[in-house]
Amino acid sequence: MRKWFTRLSVAMAIFACATTVQAQTALVIDGSKGYDGVLVKGQDYILPGTDESWYVMPDFFTHKSGDVWTFQAYGQADYAYWFTADPDKKYVAVEYRQVDDDPDSGFANWDINRALYINGSENIGFPSYVTNRINWQGGADVAVPQVEPNIYRLTLVFGQQLNADAQVNFKFFKGKNWGGDVLPGTGEGDIWMEENPWLYVGAQDGASGDKGNLYSQSTASFGNGDKLIVTVDMNYTPGKVTVDYQEYVPADFPTFNGVNMVKAGNNYYAEAALTQGSEFTIGNASVIDMDIDKAYVDEFAATNQGNGKFKFNAISGNYTVLLMPTMNYVKIIPGTYEAPGTFEANKALWIIGSNIGQPTAAQNNSNWAPAVTNSIPVAQVSDNIYKIAFTYGQELTGINFKFFGQYGWGMEFHGEDFVMEPNDYFYVNTPQGEWVYDENGNEIYQRGGDDGNIFGGAAPLGKGDKVILTIDLNGFVASDPVNDIKGVPGKITVEYQPSSVPKPTINGVEMVANGNNFVAELDVNQGDIITITTPDFVIDNIYTDNQFAEGLGDGKFRFNAVSGKYTFVLMEEKNNLKIFPGTMNAPATIYEGGLWIIGEGIGRPSVNTDAPGWNTGALVDIPVAQVAPNIYRYVVTCGIEMWDNWCNYKFFGQPNWGIEFKPGTEYSITSDNEYLQVGESDGNISFKGVFVWDQTYTITIDFTNGLSAGVMTVVEGAPDSVKDIKVMEGQTSNDIYTISGVRVQHPTQHGIYIMNGKKIVK
């Protein structure tokens, strides 16, 4: 069985008893055996240890009482039903197997058993997309209930199995582990979806998207509690897909000043004329699971005063108050819900960008994909004066945004439209070229690149630092060369408020905030003990490449790489202490002891979340520790830092494009192992054999004979013997190392040491 299910013991099945007069059958739900009888649609069965709080796909079972459930699927199907319980998630998963009495039985499939599966994006999962995202993982496919012969039904609830704030995106498959796509077509086994306003199929009738994927229509709006019921009738050729949508209508609504708000997808809104300094009240917010007294609101638009009361701070006018319950966010928008304010109509000012959003960038990133829900209105606090505040690590996690005259694309404020007061944290990107006009005087392309974008200045913001931007547009006139109108720029001033939260220290010195990370640059010797303190998390639990530094507990780390200048980056959000040679602004090249990995199928701390891909930079790419002169080493555990049978990465002489290691060049690495191989034409690393799941492997790159003659070796296990610090044949070195690979000047204790690739005993 798959790892993510925690099995219930068979003892639970013995302990369980029927709770109705009718004698029910207790199903084994520990994942060890399928049901060896015929499940009957409409009949009650016991799922031992469960109750109404558990989730089972409703088209398989509906809850009756206690641990008794009513079977709703097709009992005569040509496969065995297997049940696996996850008590942590309170979830019973149903699987299709070939036979019912063999734990190693293969999964049923469409061609033999008429079994159907789905896989999908991170916005779909069972029992919940939050707790168990499918995320297109092979093997995470979920069985689709067959409710009648060759008729399959999938009931999905937004806010539970589907994310109401993201696009629906899933696909049917004919077998487990991407076992054959179900595609739009006209043949047997293909599907065709009836036209509906909620979903469409990619490539059907030329529709956009991956062929066969089911997507939400661009005009569809869903809210938590809404249901999609997708039925696939394969008795037709092609199979007929129909969609039923059931809108959730709450029994009670949140109120604005005592009047019911209007439901809009997953949100609720009210439109009102608001007066600066007045109060408004949000009532009944608990019915949509909002903690209104802790709700986020832009501080320059309104102040949350508690007890559902808000003081309005912006200039008087017509506004929309939008409740976004999934984010516990009260958003105040100039204008109406259907027609949000624009600069031309009512002097509305908006921000769109990347890594920026309210209430946080993580929850509601603008991401240059403007919508009224994720674009940021800038509060006008007096005539033509606007203010907005960002705390780095919350509303802002990167600096690249722009001012607009509406929430979407249209009027853009260019570089020449602003003068920014001198500061260390932001600058306005200014025009780099001339406008080009058509014969009618219309601009046909924009000045330069990113004209008017706001970027980070010389001093990086750190986590918890706050900045307040004031935009003064008094007298502002946008230039218009066609009509010979000279522009009058607005003025931006920046107020900086440093974080008051104590910073981590390294060897007693405060680390420097750099975005969400903290950085220190140290001269360190091999074998040194480094001490790190952190105010808000446990440093001993952090991931560290132990070839650079090994955690000893109590915030202490023994430095294992060769002596030199190193940068230590505390990446709390990734739970990673990243170490690389050189400085933040000048990471080491291969001539300074820097060997780097860029590519796919390898990552730190995790290959699943932190593979660099083909992106570049010292904070993205993977440094390889130099553990002895010209000897570089990294250690991976299969399933954590690398997968078992696929990778595609490469060695570079810097954390960027430049020196690449390719066989037959002046920078060359060849392989001497049974696991990994080096591509002859491109130098990319791929598997020659396989790794064993959960096994650790030590990969060594030896440049003893020069950068044109590097040799990569791979051995099973962690580095603990002479084989892991191998000196090339014919080469000698008087350097002495401990058995764990730490260089020592003069052995002072009895034990085994390594010199010239051989063990010596002192």
C-alpha cells in the first residue's frame, strides 16, 4: 500500500459491532485485503472505527449512523474493492484491485476491469485539497466511483475537495499511475463533454489547455460549499460527460450595517457611500467562518476596532466592502463590485506586481495576473494623496510592482510619471528608449523594459521591516507627446520602520536580514565549531548539508568543508541553513573553491520542493562542499534530496551560466560508478542504474588531476571510510584527515586517519 495511508489495526474490525437491527458486514479497512463478497448498492456496511466526521467519497458510501455506511456504488463491478483508513485525516480511501485476497494484487484498469481514475492539480485532493493535494503525482491517482455499469460519478465540494479560489484542473485516466489518458475524441474510450457554463475539456472543439484536462470556464465563479457533480457515461461512444452544479446558499448571511451582504463566489460584498472618519459594522461574520475581530484590513483604508466595527480612513466616496473569508480579509475597493474605480473616473490608484498581495503575498499574490480580488487598491487619504504600507515577509516577499489606473491592464504609470525621493529600499525604473507611434499617433510599443516598475534599492528589506509609501499626485499630468502635453510627475516618498524582532546570531553577532532570510559572511576553518541562536524557531531542527557543517545540537555546528570565506544563509521558511563559499555578492567560482549544481531531479532540502531547475543564483542552486583540496562531495538520501531513477542536472563553475563541465573540454567530469552517468555531449548527469528508496549515497568529484580530468564516483552509504576521500592513483598529498573527512594539521589523539588515500593508525 502507499505510504501516505496509516493503517488501522485489524483489532478495530473485531472490536466494531453493528449499530442497526439489520445485520451488517464489517469491511476490512486496514488495506491488507479486499472484500471477498459482492457489495450491494443501497445496503449498509460497517467501516470499523469511523463515524460521521470521516470522509468517504459520497458516490461510494454515505454515512448512516455510528460506523454504519450505505454503499452507493456498483457492486457487480469486475474488480475487488479495497479500503484503507487514515485516522489522522479521518479518511477512508477506496481502491480498485484485480483480486480480493492477494495483498500484492495489481490495480484494476479500464481495459480489463473497466476501472477509471483521476489525477489533478494542487487545487484538488481527497479528503481535502488542503491536507492531501494530488498535485499530478504519479500513483496518487484516485478511483472514480462506478455507480452503474460503465457510469462513473464524481462529487466535488469547493472548499473541501476543490479550491474555490483557483482554477479547476483534473483529468481522467484508464489506470493507476498515469495509466492512459482519457482524451476528447469520437472513439470508444474517448469522452465528449456536453456544453455547460462550469467546465470544459482541453482540446475539445479547439478549447485551450492540455488535451483531455477538465478546466473551469473563465466566466465561472465558485464559492465554498458549492458542488460539482461530474458524470461520465461510457455506455456511449464516445463517453458522454455531463456536469451538474449545485450552488451553496447559506441559511444566514453576513451583514453590512445590518443589511445582508451579496454572495459572489466565495466572497460577500456590500456597496455604500462611506464618509472619512465614520464607522461601519460587519455582523454575522461567523456564518462564513470569519474571525472578524482579527480580520486584516488595509490600515489606510480602515481600522479594525473590534466587535465587528471599523473606522473608515480613506477619502469620502462610493466604495465596495468585500469579505474574503478564506483569507479572513476585509478588502475596501473604490467604486462598485461590477465597476471598480479607475483613475480617470474617480482617481482610483491600484498596484499589480509579483510577490506582493494583501493580506499576505503568500495568500493572495497579485502575480501580474490582475483580478479585482488580488489587485491592490491604494487608499486615497486626502485629495490626490495616497498611502499604502507593506511589511516584508507578509504583504511583500519580493520587490517588483507597478502603479495602474485600474485593477487590470490599461493605464500604466511610467517611469517619467514619478519622482521618488532618495531612499535605500526602492527605485522607479525609468524609460530606456523612445516611444514609437503609429500614423494615428497611438503608441505601439512601450519605452524600454519594465518602464515604471518599482524595484528594490541598494539596501535589502528584511523580514518584519515595514515601509510606508506616500504617493502625491497633486498637479500630476501624464505626458502626451502626440498632443504636445508636457508631463508633471507625481512624487513618491518612502518611510522605513525596521523590525523590532530580535535577529538570529552567529557566533554572537547578529545576522543581516535579507528578504525572508538572514545572512552572515565568515572566515571559517575546517573543524571550527559555529554557534547559531534563533529567537523564534528551533535551530537544531534545521536542514543542513553536513558536508559543509554538521549539526551537533544546542545550536552548534562543526564546519566540515575546507577553510575559507563562506556565506551562511538562514532560510527559515525552507527550514534550511544554506552554506556556500564566497560572499553574498560574489559567490565563489571553481577557481575559488566553488562547484555548483543546476538542474532537475535533485534538491535541498527536498527534491520535491527545492530542485533548482534551470534557474540560477546562489540562493537557488546547490553548492558542493570542498571537503579536501580538489575533492568535492555531496550526500543524498533517495526520496529526500534525489529521486530513485530520474535526474537531469549539471555541474557549473559558478551559480550562474558560465563555466560548464562537459566531457572533453577544459572543464570536464567523467563518471566511474554504477549509478550515475555524465552525458557525453552536454555533461548532464542522469541515472545509469537506480537508487534504493531511503538509502543514502555519497557522490565525490575528484579534481586532483585538474579541472579537465574530474572523476565522479558514487558509493552507497554516508561518508565514513577511506573510500570517500580517495586520492587519484599516482597522486600524493601529505594532508591528513580524520575518518569522517576533517583535515587536521597534527593528529593529537589515537585513532584511524587517512593520508594519500590510505588508512594510518596513530
